[in-house]
Amino acid sequence: MIPIPSNKKRFIIRLKITALHPLALGIVVYDPSQSFSDYFRRKVTFRASAFKGNRKAQRDISIPIPVSPDHLTLEVYNKNTGREEGFKVEQFKVEPMEAAEVWASPERHQFMDFAIKFAQKAGFTRPGFYHSPDHSFLIQYLPTITDPMGKELVTPARIHREMPRVQLSQKLMKQFTVPVRVAILSHEGCHFFQNTRSEKKADLCGIKYYLDYGFPTIEAVYAATKVFMLHPESVGEPHVQRTKDIMDLIDQHKAEIKLKKIA
């Protein structure tokens, strides 16, 4: 367990981990002062094939934290036992993250700032109505989202495309990390700003904003797959294609970053 005085800064955590035998590690970065406030969650598997020929099974892991509270805690643990055993953290570093470069209208910037701040507190905030500072946007935080007959829906969020009001399910949002919540809210915002019913357009638009802010790419994939698996019986080829489209966009984003660094 490593405490991090994050001070609401943007930064990247760099880890070098050596596994002593095949195992699955859990890595989590969370706000220790608040419940349901994980800023990163990931499973890292060290397979038996990595140890052939007396090789060290070692991984370098980067964890971008583009938004943070005052304090964070990093935990690395053996997922089978829940304890810090079977591995060594050889290196731990915290590096500043460059400022985000997000091309958007002032209205979209206002929405994303509002969405990110709400994502940070959604794990411990009570249901109710929450306005953005200028009252341009409204989040209706519900215990669950229901249909007109009162039946619970398996969707974490939905937006009225003709007015900037987002409904969020507290029950489902509490399960997600802060980045996954941001990805969901960014997706819903794109439905409104682009006035579109197309899930693909909202996916790609939302993930683009999410990535431009510097949130982890792995959690962008989780944002789609975790929502889809809320109703696995209905998952089909369209959902698989949406995931592929998101992964293609992530690969394109990574390539663009490499080109910028070369230039």
C-alpha cells in the first residue's frame, strides 16, 4: 500500500513489477477518504510461459491519473490471496502529466468539466438533482433508472437529446471507476451535442474527448464492455463491433501521440 499526496494534480504512476511465479495481480488506485472512489482498476496476469528459461517475469505499467483528489492510495495485490505476496514492486515513480489539449466549444468544455467533477463524487453522493455551476446542465441522480411502468432498466445513464439533462443510476455508477463514469457521461454528452441516436457516433465522439483528457485507454474499453455485460443475454454482433470500433480509435489515438512525440 503506497500513499500518494495527489493534491488534485495530473500525473502518471510508473511501476516495474517482477512476479515470482505465475499469478494474477490486482492494481487499484483509490481515494482513501471516500467510498466507491477508485481512479484506476486493472488485472495484470503473469502466465507460466513468461517464466520459461529462468527468465524474470517483469512488467512495466503506466497509470495515467488526469484528475485526482487531495490524496490517493495505490495497492498492488495477489488476486488469489488478496495479499501482497508472490511479486515485487521493483520501481515506483510519479511523473507530472502534460496539460490536456481538448479541442471543443466552450459549452462542451463546461459539460465535460461538470461531468468529470460529478464522476469523482458519484460513489458517495446521494440521489438528487445536480446543476452545473452556470445551470446549463443537469444531472438527475436516481437510485436506479426505470421505465414508465417502474421496471428497473439495466442502463447506467441516458440523456434527453433536446435538453441537457442526464439521468444516472446510482446503483450502477457506484460499481464503476471514475474514468469509466467519465467515459459514460462523455458518451451521453455526445448524444446531446451531436443530436444523434447513433450509438457508434456517441461512442467514438465520447471516447475521443475521454482520451484527449488523458484518461487510461484500458478503462475506455472497460467502459463499453462493462456496460454491455450488464445485460449479457442481449450482447451480439453489434456490441462486438462497437467494441472493435472503440479499440480502433484507441489505436489511432496512440499512433497520433507517437507522431507528436517524434515531431
